[in-house]
Amino acid sequence: MSLVLEQVSKIVGAETHLRDVSLTLERGSLNVLLGATLAGKTTLMRLMAGLDVPSSGRVIADGRDVTGLPVRRRNVAMVYQQFINYPSLSVYENIASPLRVAGLPRAEIESRVREAAALLRLEPYLDRKPLQLSGGQQQRTAIARALVKRANLVLLDEPLANLDYKLREELREELPRIFAASGAVFVYATTEPSEALLLGGNTATLHQGRVTQFGPTPEVYRRPRDVVTAQVFSDPPLNTLRAVKQGGALALGTGGEARALGAFAGVPDGSYLVGFRAHHLELDPPSGEAIVLPSTVTVSEITGSESYVHLACGGHAFVALVPGVRRLEPGTTVDASIDPRRLFLFDESGALASGDLAQAA
Amino acid sequence: MRGRTLVMILYLTFLMVPIYWLVNMSLKTNQEITTGLTLWPHRITFENYRTIFTDPSWYGGYINSLTYVAINTVISVGLALPAAYAFSRYRFLGDKHLFFWLLSNRMAPPAVFALPFFNLYSAVGLFDTPWAVALAHCLFNVPLAVWILEGFMSGVPREIDETAAIDGYSFPRFFVRIFMPLIASGIGVAAFFCFMFSWVELLLARTLTSVNAKPIAATMTRTVSASGMDWGLLAAAGVLTIVPGALVIWFVRNYIAKGFALGRV
């Protein structure tokens, strides 16, 4: 099916949880909702599912207005961040539960449950109670229950957030594949930009109850419409700095100066907000044209194969993500540099003014 | 170590003496009870128990008491389940005040309500029926059951309700099939407290009955015959009155312990 949200808002008391969200989710598509906690991801999913009714706007499934239709009468499946199963039923009965309610024949239930259990590697645990399983197995039970139902709309609300690292990697790869065959609209909420990129599909970035951009994931990542979208879709956080272009010269907010090249080449004179991602800020001497930011190291964190180096430069704080182990003592001075082609420029209103999609990524 | 054991034995003896004395008396003849102090029955007799189990005015009392206690427990828990669910899951106008008011009902002594109940039930023809006592006891037991169950229900994540709705469960089916098993110990605890309060309550039970639905506790307090007090018989009745409560406590003891840990008890 396809799911269309038209100008949907959700207001609870004096608080606006969602404002004027319009989205079109195509049949068989994978859609990622990306945003920080409290950005409105869960609220949006609950409206899509029919667990809540929007304060205004319409929800249309396959051309039919389902705005007020309760969740019982829709064909949706949902998996929560917390592992939600029926504690009093066995794993088998948990997975079978939506089929039993639907009144399917016993043989059909049996085969579908076995199939889902095999796919999620739950076969040895079918006779156990959910609370006797590990967290990962519990969540896989919940996913299996969502899967057997063959719902038109599958909502996964940060399903992997509470799982350990290895299992996340595994399930993240498997989930889109498992659900892809069903033709359902697949919605996946996450707080992590890297997860959105790994899943692919389409991404809607949410910030304070608004969808700031919706489009194919790589495109949203490479060409964010505005500074908020770029910030939501950056981890570590987007580095920002003000710069004023005057002819061929740039006056940087950190006090330095540079030549207006790369992203600055095609824009009129004026003041811009410059954004650049942490992995584009380099600590080695630049090979070509570069904007140099003389900085002092404040902290360096080493995560094994990469290092996060926190820098202070003219009253600004930047983060550089550099490959390899770089053990820099706090207080060390370095000339950090950035290729001007890799910059995003945002105008006064925050909208993207320039930024080459291939290069800036 | 020996000191501790000694203190424990003394304490238990202290607790057990009245019960022992009751059992002791119930196995004696009236003559033995009244003529002197004997620490154990010198001539054991089961005559007192035989009287109770054969005389309808005695065993009828037990049947009456158990009848209204059972009715009351079923009504209280049956009403409290949906009420507690509403308090636990929905926000509605005045919900907090209503919840508190329900609780404060428990704080008034039963005597306050004896007169209005007596008058009301006489008027509608409920007087001297087990229903009169069962309904009157609901005044205390429904709020108590709501309060206990609300605690247990709030311990169940709301997402389970939603998952059931997503799976297509109708509300009644979800409630019985999914939800009630999750709060089974809460239901056990609530039922136990309803049973206990209804079983030991005397004032309303006595006021609202005369002959046909007379509870055992009332029978016991009224047994003074022309020949004086029938001590042995009363003691036997007392022993038998302890038994149902002790049985119920034995069956729900694990739930109660769980209730202390999880819920509201």
C-alpha cells in the first residue's frame, strides 16, 4: 500500500508535538525517520499506525482516508524500542498471536510461525517464555510477530537501540531484506545518521516536530536543504562557523582569513553560515587549496581505528574525525584545514546556498 | 545464638497461647472448663464439633458467612478490574480526586454506614439476605481492590496494550487473554484482602441480618442460653472460624509476598 500524510499536526495541551507534516510513502519503500529524541519520531509513527488521532490533517492509505480509523481495524505492525512481548505466552504463541486473532487455520499458523522463527533464528526458543530470553532474542520475537502478520505498514521505532553491538549489525542488515519482499511500507525510526545511511531508502529528517526534508537518503545527506537538516544528519555534530564573502576574500568568524574558493566561488557577496562535517576537517598539511584554521587541541578520543579530536579555534569548538590513532595532548596547537569544496553554505534564513553534492559528502 | 532462639520461642509461645487455649477449650467438656484450670483436656471430647456440624443454626452461620464473603469478593474484584484499568490507563476529568475519594471511603468506621444501609435494605427487601451484607461490604472492598489492582496494572507497560490492539485483539479478548494473566498476582492479593475484610467484619453483617442470613460471628456472640454460656461449643466455633482465613492465607502467601514487592499492598 501507499501511505500519504497531509498537513498532519499533533498538539497535546499547549505543546506541539508535530507540525504540518506532509509525507508520501510509496508501496514497498523503506523510509527512515531520523531525528534526536523528542523530535517527534514516535508521535509520527503513532499517527501512522492509528494509535493516536492527529489534531489536524489527514492520513490516507491506498487512497482511502483512515484518519480516525482505530489501529485494530488497520493492517499495521509495530516494533518498539523496549522489548514488548506478551510475558504470559510462549515465544511460539507470541509470534502466532496476530494470526490466531485473525482466525487463520492451524496449519497455516504453524507454517508461518516456523518460517518467521527460522528467519530470525528463534527456532530453539519457541517453547520458552519471552522473559527467559536475552534482550536480542526478545526483540527478535517482537520482530517475528510483526513479520508473520504481513502487514501493509511496518513501523519500527528504534528497534535496535537497546541491543548489543554485534546483534545490531546483524539485524540492521537483515531487517530491510526480511521486510523488502512483503511490499509493505516500511518505516524505521532512528537517532543515528549512520544507521539511516546503512539502511538507505528514503529519509525524513525531523526536528522539533517538523519534517525538515524528505528524499532519498544519500541525497538528503549530501544536499541538506537547510542547516537544521544538516545538523540532524551529522554525527559527530556538524561544525559551523560564520564567514563573510567580500569579492575574492573571506573573513572567517574565527578571526582568520581565506580565499573564496570551492563552495564560495559561485555565491554573491555576503554573510554565510558555513557547515562542514567532522571527517572533512583534516589535521595533516593540506595538499591543495584549503581554508586553514589554527586551533588548539582540547580533547582527543580514540575509538580504535579512528580518533575524534576536539579543537578550539577563535572562540569556536570544532570536532575532527581522523583515521588512525592520533594521540594529541590537550594544549597542542595544530593547523586544521578544510577543503573549500566540501563546505555547505547556508544563508541568513538557514537555507542551503551552495554545497556540491558529490564533494561535500 | 541460644539467647536469640529463646526469645523467638518466648515470642511464638506468646502468640500461640490464645489459639492453643481456644483449641484446648473446644476439646473439653463444659464441666471441665468451669470446674478448674487444666492445661490440656483430660477427657477429650468432640461433642462440641459434632453439635456444630449437625445443628443447622450453627453450620448455617458458616454457610451464610461464606456466601456473602464469596459474593462480595466476586463483585469487588469484578468491579475493580475495569475501574482500576481506567485509573491506570486513562486521564479523565477529576481522576485523581476520584481515586483519593475512593480511598477515603475506607477511613470512615463501618458504624457510620450501618444505619443508612439498614434503612435502605429494609425498604428494598434486601434485609436479611447474603446480598445485603455482600453489597454493604463493597463500600470498603471495591476501593481497596481498585487501589491494589491499579498499582499492579500500572506496572504493565502501556505498549503491551497497544501491541495487542495492533495485533487485532478486541478489548475484552485482550483484557482476559493477555492482561489478566499479567496481573494475576494482583488479582490474588485483591481477592484475598476482600475476603479477609468481609470475613472479619461483624458490625454491618450483624445489623443487616436477623435469622436467615445470620453470619457465624453473630451466632457466636449471641450464644448465651438459659443454662449459661456454652464455653466448649463457642470455642469449637471459634476454631472453625479461624480455619477459612488460615486456608486462604496459606494459598495466597506467595502472591502476598510478591504483592509487597511489586504493588500497592
